[in-house]
Amino acid sequence: MARVPVPEAASPLSVHTGQSIESALAVWGLAQTSGQKAVARRVRRPCVRSIQVGAHSGNVCQTKTAWSGALPVNFDRQQSDVLDEIRRLQSRLRVLQFHHPHQAVSTGPLVPGCEICVRRGYMSFQLGFACNAQCPFCFVETHSLDTPDEDERYHQSALLKQFHRRKDALEGVSLSGGEPLLYLAELQACVSEMRAAKPDLHFWVYTNGILADEEHLRALQALGIQEIRFNLAATNFRGKAVSNLVKAREIFKYLVVEIPSYPKQKGALLACLPLLEDAGIDQLSLQELLVTPANVHRLDGEGYQAGMLFSKKHFLCGSRRMTYEVMQHCAEEGYSFTVNDCSAGRFGRT
Ligand code: SF4
């Protein structure tokens, strides 16, 4: 794929590496006042210069990203072309269930975490950004464990404040990272606090599975967590994470494999499906691959922009196509687990 230059973003939201946090906040009309904290996460890559600024005020985090320079992903494709293709692929599958009001087109019933998400009754609790995997597609700027990040403690307490303010409307909380099992002590403390405040909450945990041995799984079980989601794409559907998933079936009521639809890994996923069926997973959730400054330099191909103004996002073309090809394959093979396109409802699209 030819590398085409992406024009300098001309919008007043453009911020470039080197610009001070204060001036970035001022450009975006966000004042940094006492009690607030600004967090900048700079990304320096050979082909991308960008900066993300989050303005926290106890419970609010606004993050904006600008990028510029020559990118390996060409963003010339139109969202309408991608959606037309997805509608054609959906029309070939007779088994589809469309869930509203938020996200999800599936081949069967959804696990409780997804049902809660569809009803918009959850909050996402990211414990931190340390990770023990280095996925080429990872759209989050992660760091290694030996790089302590003081902002993470602040981030956790801001999320707990947000939880207490919203708890009456919440049915569930998703726990993620980075890799949440690297934060087991913090996870235990946060879940215990939230559980004490609202005993009937449903929690679900995302993990890459590398650390999900029986000891860690039992620790989650002891917290009353009933749903776990493995990102087997992090290990290319091989190794210890797969055997840990098999063990998880004995421990958790709901077992999900949730991965980005990354066309380069389609073969590895298809080869693993019989094992997932034998393991008895409840659901395979496939997300359209988000393109961000954290992964754009590792991807190639065509991308497109969805949404507008502050909700603008970029995705890899071919990612959602893969989701429906996998759905078709699973229907033909008669696998018993649900396959879920959990990218469906964003921006009001199907
Ligand atoms: S396991 Fe998740 S957080 Fe870690 S690198 Fe992979 S996608 Fe990113």
C-alpha cells in the first residue's frame, strides 16, 4: 500500500508535539484550574507526531488527538462505502439479531456484560496502562511494568468518584487496562469498594490471558466476578493464554473471547475456532479495529473516518468485513457460541 501524506490537520484542535499542556488546553477551551489535573501522553513515532491531552476534574476526562505527517494507513476511503458493504454482508446472514439502542449485531444471545452495554448501563474502569503484551494492533498507548505511572493512581481515584456519582444508574462495570491482572491488588480494592456501594453489580474483566492462571482466576472468582473475556489475539491464539482459557471455563459462568478483527490474524482465528467450541465459550466478540496514534505506524492498508467533530474516530477498512466473514464461517460450521459484532451501533449506524 502506497504511503500517502495526510494533510496537516487545519482545525483549531490541532496540537503538536512540543506544544505545552497549558496552551493545548487553552486552544481547546479547557481551563486548568485548581483541583484539576492535565495529563499529556505524547507519542513520537517516525511517521506520526501527536499529542493526547486529558483534562481531569475528578470525574471528567476529555482526550483529544491530532496527528500529522505521512502515515502508512491511507484514509481516503469513505464511511458510506464501508457501511454499504457491511449491509450487503449482513443481508446474507439469516441468523442475525440486532440489539438496540447501543451497539451489537449478533448471531445469538449476548452475555450479561454485553446486554448491559447495549442498555448503556455500564461504566468502563481502566485500572492502568501497563501491559505484558505488545500487540501490533493495540490502540492504547501502553507501557511496561517497570515504568511506574503516577497518573494511574489519580486515574483510579477519579474513576471511583465517577462510579459513586453514577452508581444508581449503573448495572455493571467492565475492568480493563492495559492488562488488569497486573493490577490485581488495585482491582481487588476497587471492586470491593464498588461492590459494597452496590452489591448487585455485574463485573466483567478483560485480559490477554497470559497471567490468567488458576490462582489469578480464583482471585477474581473470590470477588464475585462471573464474566471474563480473553483477548487471544494478543498471543496469536497460541500458548498459555489458550490453556488458561480452558481452565477459566470451570471457574466463570460466562466465558468470552473478545478481539479486534485484524485481517492479518484471520487465519489464526479460524484455526482456533474448533478449540474455542470444545472449550465451551459463550461468545466470540469482534471489534472493528480502531486506528489511533498508538497503532497507526504498525498497520497498513486503507482506513476511514467515522463520526464528526469531537466523536471523530478512524478505523481500518476490511476489519468489519472480517467480522462478517467469521460470522458466516461459524454459522456454516454450526458452532454453538454467539458471534457478536460489537462495533455496530457507534455513530448511529447498523
Ligand atoms: S493485551 Fe490489550 S492492552 Fe495489552 S498490548 Fe494487547 S491490546 Fe494492548
